[in-house]
Amino acid sequence: MTNSIEELEYTDLILATGTNTTENHPVISSFVKRGVRQQGVKLIVIDPREIDLVKYADIWLCQKPGTDVAVFNGLMNVIISEDLYAKDYVAERTENFDALKETVAKYTPEYVEKISGVPAENLKKAARMYAQANRASIIYAMGITQHITGTDNVKSIANLSMLCGNIGIEGGGVNPLRGQNNVQGACDMGGLPNVYPAYQQVATEDARKKFEAAWGSKLSAKPGLTLMEMMAAAGKGDVKALYIMGENPLLSDPDLKHVEKELRNLDLLVVQDIFPTETTQLADVVLPAASFAEKEGTFTNTERRVQRVRKIVDAPGEAKTDWEIISALSAKMGYPMQYASAKEIFDEVIKVTPSYAGMTYERLEKEGLQWPCPTSDHPGTKFLHKDRFSRGLGLFHAIEYIPPAEWPDKEYPLFLSTGRVLYHYHTGTMTTRAEGPSERCPESLVEINPLDAEKLGISDGQMVKLTSRRGSVQAKAQITQKSVPGTIFMNFHFAEAAVNLLTNPALDPVGKIPELKVCAVKLEAA
Amino acid sequence: MEKKRVPLTIDGKDVEAKAGQTILECARENGIFIPTLCHYEKTTNVGACRVCVVEVENARSLVASCCMPVSPGMIVRTNTEAVRSAQKMIVELLWSSGDHNCLTCEQNGACELQNLVYWLKIDKPRFEIEPPGYAIEDNNTMIQRDLNKCVLCGRCVRACNEIQVNEVLDFSMRGSRAKVGPAFDADYINSSCVFCGECLQVCPVGAITFKQAKFAGRPWELSKTRTTCTYCGVGCQMDVFTKDGKIIKISGNRDYGKPNEGSLCVKGRFGMDFIQHPDRLKKPLLRRNKNEELKEVSWDEATSFIAEKLAAIKKTGGADSIAGLASARCTNEENYLFQKFMRAVIGTNNVDHCARL
């Protein structure tokens, strides 16, 4: 997030798009809902499902899945043609406005209605509401990014936000809500193929030299493979060994049949986890790891806040913390890593990670700190890009709408979108073992609108079969208004009804993120 | 800009309040104790329980200090005979109208009604104890409700509507039949309740309690450790309570402030059974050939096998024939070490994690 969670409650307007916040970030949703109910915050929801937030919204734009760029261009078209944009901000802090203006010119509300199904009048209303707010925050999540146009979608959001002068101010910003506890930290720490900690490029010589000196080792200048590319390389035999720490790709990745084939092709698969998973079943070595409750360390939350994790109980059996396992393995490979505690690792982290440089365990004891926090007396940063963007001027990207990789047709007439439900987390290894959440949600459900259900002769609770070009799964139908006609939804928590057997592995060319939010399926009684 | 200061006297002490502050807020700021029950910070002051009554000179009757704004020259007394007598009456009425049996109550030792009884030195209520006789709501695995212990303070209603804004709970019925709950007198499990448990966290008595923590440990037997929730990216600060190495329950804590201000969701509060679940992996497992079953081995054997195999693959296929997935689930320290291992030890940048999934 460019800004902080607490700001949501006291801003003037929130635009929530591609985020089912009440289920995926329930505590953040309470800031949004308090803002709406108690502080007069206006709420615009742009989402292809009638999620709970719609109940709190001033206006809901229900677009067809994957037509986000068209909708954002449409909003900007209205804002520019009605002269509602922040002219001073655009002039002083941005560049390339003319290209944006030229591109969005053809996305008139009527044209956007044809593409997205959003009524032109509603689009105009929402555009005016957004532009007229003094401070407006955009929150989004995987509903924006898990598309072949994921990068375009995010850039479009940034365009809209800059157009109305909302980046670099309190209560504004472009705010991705991160779905996993430490996805922010894993990125900050260089758990990515092209960057070292704090996003220092592996391809630049300065950065490489710095880390070669810090680690006493020759480093490769060639950016590595992304997850989806690793899987493909495993399938082709180019990658022969894969070491997985705490992930379960055999349930979370798209087109699972394919993933299984690829993993089976490896010479060595090492999986380090807290539970047996679909992926450990294929492993050559399974290493038992400690859970978050059994170790010291830090997580970085979605608003860049680094917070302490503390040991509460002992790990079961011979399970060890992940850092102890990596250290032991490293020593076996002739590179001893001598750390007595997580704190000692953190002390090394801050030396090579400029945005974390001012943090210590002592400073984090009472309250977390938000990066950038470059020095020991720096209070941390509540919101980014004040006065200046990282690159200087904010760059507008002129972006054309591209339809999703798969669109419903005669054979596969319905949209399928996927995601999480409130009671479960990701591949369910933890929550399906928790009594309470499992009581509320014991199995996967196919969420379908009453009109579609009637057309297909399907009743609530009936077993249905869902088929895409890649596979089929069976699960019970849940008839609900949350799904709009023509679009069904299924969660990916349960191995017994793994929706990722159906999903499309088509990738965003830049972000390499698969289009998990849109594919075409057919539905029939099982 | 300095806010206007309002001078007043509380218990003979000259104090200054901010304009718009209540007597209670001003007293607390100045270290003067006024007992409360229904009051809950950052929710509406409702003055429902009247436990916070004080004397205000020239007022017609005792006033609820949680609702009464200060005014210039106000003379307030918090500890007079009339105040204590009223407080005792209120507490005795609450006590006698419920089933407040501390012997078996989970809140024993952490109960705000019990604290009031003790502080006001009440031996027993002067009224006959007549609990309403509601059935205990015991039909879900997370939250138990015993409305016979409810003091109708309305904190749960405000927590649900004003803190979490889930808008499930409210009062129903009137007079002595008044009760709190979801619409149409439904049980939680049959309502639109999402089991965030905020109601449970704010309940001052034993009316709303942790089902799984029942008989698992009394408040003073539990140790408490603060940590960061492992579920989503909000990073909620939480207290984990344990007894003899076993996790008993999880609670939010408002004192920790950002980012969650004491709130949690159903996964954070009730989704932690997995930590001590019998399915946990406890020993390293290894198969030396693809067609074998996984067998338990020592750490030394497992790590030696991996190290030899990786070295051999690196030798024949180069470092880039090895790849690793770090984890959005592990700590910063572990992710740092993992990418360092891949880059400095293996010699490849083939490291990623499931940020995109």
C-alpha cells in the first residue's frame, strides 16, 4: 500500500475494486465500513460479484470479468471530458498526460457499456463522485492482478489516482491489499528472481558487487525464473531440482494436471512444510518446519509495517525453524551460516536493506515500523510519494483494453472466477484443520445466481459438474445473489474439488501472473 | 490550534478538561477512578448501566459521568455516600437478576461485575436471585452464549455495529425480557454472524465466552504472548494464551494499537487449532528412489542427501538447473536466508514465491 490502513476510516472516498475485503481482509474492511457508516466516507465498488461491501456502497459498477481496463479508461474519459481532473497536480507532478488523454478519448461511457456491461449513466456518476472527492483511496487485490492484463489493470488504477491528484497525500493512494501474511516481506527480502533485498536489481553491477562483498560469494548477473517459468522449465527438463519452502503449488497454481506432470519430471524435489500437502506427496525429501507460533522473527504487513513474531510454544517432534534448516543445509554445502538467533539474521538484513536500515528488534518491540525507515531515528513512513515519485514525475501509461484470454462461448457459456472465502485460507492446510472455520464452511461450493440455476435446472445443495478446456471438478451448488447471472464463483481451498484443475494458466506478459480470475466453463448436474 | 480548556473541580481537585469531554474522560485523565461497566472506548456512550454515576452540584439527580459533558465551573464528587449507595443498588440489581455463579464461570477472575461487587464490598445482594432461565447457546464450536449472565450493557451490540460494523447484533424485547442477539432471536450459527468474536472480546461478564477454552484453564493460570497473526496481510497483533505448553485461546488487545486496534477475524481468533494438530510433520522424510515410499530419517541423513544431490545436479546441469521457492508464509529472516542460500550458495537467481497466486 502507498498509504496506511488507518487512513481508510477518515478519507473522503474509497474505491474498492477486485477486492472482496470483508472476507479476505476482514479487519481492514471494518476500517472501510466504519468510515462509511460513521465518518461519511463515500464508497464506490467495482466488482463482477455482489460482494458484501456492495451493501455499504454508494454505487456499484458490476463489470464483466476481465474488462477492468475499459472501465478505468471510461472513468478517466468522463473525468477529462468534464474537466474534473486535478490540473495543477497533473502539470506539476506527472508526465505523458497527452498520450493518456488521446487513448481514453475513445472510451466513452457508451463504448465502455458495450464492452463491460456497466451502464453509461452509472459510470458517469462514479467518475464524478471519484473526481470530486478531496482525497480518494483506491484499494484492490487479486481481482485486479490475476489477469493477463494484471499489469495494465494496476497501471490504469495508478493513472486514475494520479489524474485526480490522489497519490502522495494522506487518505489517498493506490493500495493493494496483500493476501498472505508476509508476501510483502518475502518480496522486500529478495524472494524474487530479479532483485536482491529492497528491490536492488541483480542485473546492475553496483548492487551485485555490494552483495558479493556482503556474502563473500560470486553472484550471477542473470535474472532468474519466475514460479510459472520454473514449472515450465521443470517440464522441459531445464530445471532439475526444486527446493520449496512453505508452499503448496499443487493446489494453488493454475492448470494442476500440468503442474503435477512438471513436478514429477524433477530429479530432486525438496519440500519444507508444517503439514503433509499435495506437494509433499511428490517430494523426494520432506523437511518438517516450525509454524509461526514456534519461532521468533518478523512479518511485514500490507502497509509496509514490519512487526515482531514471537515464539509461543515448542515445535512438535523434530521440526525446526526454516532458518535453522537453511543454515544446516548451507553448512553441508560448504557455506557455513552461523546465526544463533533470528535477531542475528535481522541484524544482517538491515545492513543490506536500505529501507529497513533504521529498524532493530528493540525498536519493533512495542509497535511495528513502516518502511522506508532508513535511520535509527526515522519514525517510519505512513504514506509514500509525498512531494515526489520514486522516479521523479508520475508517468501516465496510455493503455488499450485487451479482452481476457478466454471468453464464454457456445460450448463453455459461463464465466468462472475464483478466490477465497472468509472461513478459509489459501490451500486450506491450516484452516481445514481448525474446528470452528471448518464448521462454518466444510466444503467447496459452486456459487451460482438463481437465474442461471433455474435455467440449468439446478437446486441449492445439488452436486454439479464444472468443466473447462483443462479439466473438470464436482462440488455442491450454492444458489446466491452474490454471483451475477452468467458468472459463477468457486474457492480454491479444497483439494477434493480443486478449482485450479479448471483455471487458465495464461500469463500476464510482464507480471507473469496467471489469469485465475477469468475462464470459460460449462456447468451441469453431476 | 489549542482547544478551549474548561476548568472544573472533581473531588475537590481543580482540573481542566477539553471542551466536549465527558466527566468520565476528564476524571480518568486526572487519575481519578470512576467505575464503569457498559462504557467501552471508541463506541457510543450510552449510559445504560449507571455504574459511573457521580454527584454534580446543583444537578437534580446523580448523573452518568460517561455521558455528561463537562461545563465551566462544574463541581463533581465521585465518592459520596449517595454515589456509593446508588452504585451498590445497581450492582445488586444486576447480580440478582442473573445467574452469576463464579464457581463455574469462565470469566472468574476477569469479570468486571465480580470486580465491582468486590470493590463496593457487597456480601450478597439484598434481592432474591432470579435468573431469567434462558437456554445456554451451545450449538457452535467457537462461541458459547449464556444470556443468564448477561448484564445488558450492550457492549456486544456496539462492538458488532460500531467496531466491526457487521450489523448482526441488537437488543430485542423490552423491560426485564430484554435480550441481545441476532435478528429474530436466532442463534449465532443460524444468523448472518461471521464469528469475528469482537462481542466475546468486549463482554465484561461470562455471557459470551470461548467455547474451546471452557475448562481449559482459568484466567490467572494462563500465560500470554503477543505475536503477529499468520493469516492475511493485515498483520493483526494478538495475544496467544497458553497453559502448560498448550494454546488455549487467542484474543485481540487494544493496547497494541496499529494496525488492527484490537480487532481480529474468525481465522485469527478461532483458526489456530492447526498449530498443535496431530497431522503436523514431525520427522524428516526421504525416498532415495522415485518408486520408493517416503521413510523417516535423521536430519543429518536428509540434509546430506539434499546437499549431495544438489552438488551433483549443479555440476552436470549448472546452477541455473536448480530453482527455489521462498515463502509468503515464512518470516523476513527466513526469506532473506533462503534467497541468500539460492544466490550465494547455489549460485542462481532462480528464486521466487507465490506472490502472484
